[in-house]
Amino acid sequence: VLVAYFVSFYYNVIIAWSIYFVYASFSFTLPWTSCNNSWNTADCWDGLTSEEPRPNISRLMSPSEEYFNYVVLQLHKSDGFD
């Protein structure tokens, strides 16, 4: 019963994320397709539509990865697990 309890938390989070992304996808342009948004950092690089060459930075993030980290999870507001 305890294992089923924790597994249900896991699947409920995945279902909540999918509902969130379906709701967010109703905009005219998808918010995670470009680096021209308020939540994007200087490390954002869009390799598909960017005309500039890939910079030599090892910590580059895609726009979709930044959307997930900074809008969905809001990791920039947390110092860690505590």
C-alpha cells in the first residue's frame, strides 16, 4: 500500500505537467520555442532559428529546457531541497 501511495504521487505529477503544457500550448506561438522571453537567460541558445554560430559555452540550455526549469518548476526561486 505504501509503494502504491508513492507511485500515485509520481503519476499525478506527470499528469499535472501534461495538463499544464496542454493549457500553455493554446497560445499562437509556443512559449518554449524561442529565446526571446522574459524567463530566458544569457545561456539560452536556439540552434534551429538562431543565425549566430554556437557559442563555446558548456552550460547552454535550449528554450524548452529553460521554460521547464524557470516557468514550470521555478528553480530560480529555490536554494535547494530545503
